[in-house]
Amino acid sequence: MDMSVRRFHRMQDNRELFAELTWTRRALEICRGLAGSPGEVHEEIYRTEAEVMDAVERAAMQLVAAGFVEVQGPSLRVSIENAIAQTVRAQHLRRCAVPVTRPEPAIRRSRFGGLPTAAGSWPRCGHCKQPMKFLLEFSITELPLPIIVETTGLLQIYLCEDCQFEGDATAPFHRAQLVRIVPLRDDIARLPRSSEDDFVLAPARIVDWMLVDDAPGPQTIARLLAVELGDATDAWSTLEGELTHHDKIGGWPAWGQDDERVECRACATEMRFVMQLDEHFSERIQSNSQLYVFQCPTCAALTSLQQY
């Protein structure tokens, strides 16, 4: 469909305003707003092309009478998705750290898999009572971002593979998941049985961290900016290069499903996102899912949840 356009601008209180008249043979769209914004759109439908042209001239005369000047050149109007993306870049980027790993064991160092540091007996699932699988151990002093309330110790995560698909086992505070902080020690935990394959993953030591800016996903954008999910999704597509879907600490959760806000069951405070396991979780646990860890900033309680 052929479209024509006339553009106008006006300065008011050191702000640049724009107006655009866009028309086809049967419709006229009038858009006005602050330069660099989507503006507000009003559409009029007519029976004939002559009626449309008369409406264009009337609208142009009204704009000139209001102090607008007709201009040539590019549009001062920004699409809704670009306006949303600009707001996200300006106000909602967060720093996150992506681990760089090497397939080797490590003691008292941040790592995925291997044998955990001893902290009492091997954890058992609170649902089926069987030994849980050890996922990772991060030394808090090695973390490049102050994302944990505690300043020392080891962050450990365990998961019961047998129960992870049972009922609400993916929900926060379920007994089939364990996130805890234990003291630094040199002792290695003893396996509950002779076979390591059932309870530990192949070790991968974290040798470095990449610090990058991270943007929220479309569900979170829609909530933060009170915009339609479709518009947030369009904006998210322009931000994909600034989203981190890998294992990470800090930043924003890259939700696989809905945006979730976790409330501490001990003090009812909204919990803070700590980390996400993506690659090392879905590949090694052999499930198409992500694990998200949260901590209460008030009472330091920890929990995790999964999404598919």
C-alpha cells in the first residue's frame, strides 16, 4: 500500500516536538509527541481519496497554527520497540559475570561438579530421602560481584534427579533442591555409595569470569515498563546481543517461561536474583531446563527454582 508523509516540528520549553501526517487513499494517521518517542497516534478513515487529501490539508493548517513548522528529512518519531529498548539500555542494564571453565578438578575453588567440600553427611532429598546430586561449589571470595549476602564460605547446590519432575519440585523451597553456604574446609565429602556417577558431575574449574552488561528478558521488560508483552518482545529482539543466556551470576534471569518474583518464606521479603545455570545444568542434568538461585537480602535465606 502506497503511503505519503508530511513532517513537522516545534520547540517548546527547550523540548523538540514532532508531528507526522501519514496517509493512504482511504486513511490518515496523525502522530504527535516528543522527539525520540513513539508519540500518540490518531487514525481517521475516509470514503474517498479526495476526502483524505482535504483532511491532510486541514491537519497541516492546524499544526502550523499551533506553531509547528513543516520540515524535510528523517522522522523524529521512534517506534515503540526502539523506545522501549532505549529505556532498557538507559535504566535497566545490570552487570553480570559469566564463568570461564576448564575441565579439571579443584579443591576449595569455584567449580562445577567434582566432589564437594565436606559439611556433615551427604545431603539427601527431603522428598524421597535418597542422596542428591552435587552440582557446583563457588568460593564466595572468588566471585567478581558482591551478589551474596555472606562474605566468606562456599556456595553449594544439590539436586535430586529422581524427584525434579515430581509435582512442584521445580518451585522455590522444594525439598528436592538444596542451596546452602558452608564454611571453607580442606576435607572432601565422602560419597554415600561407591559410584561417583550417581552423585557428582565431571569437574570443571572456573578459571576466570567475563564481566558483561545484561538486559532483562521480554517478560521482565513488560513488567518493569508496564508495556504490552508483544511490544516488549519486539524490543527484546533488538537487545538480544545484550542478553546473557549462559551460566552467570548477577544480571537478570533469562526466563524460559514466565517472569517470576520469589518471596522469602521466612520473612516475606522479595528475594534477589543471584545466579542462573543454563549450559552446565541442561547439558549435564540432561533436561531442557534452567536453574535460578535467589537469596533474601534481609535474612540471607537461599532457594532455587527451575523453568523449562
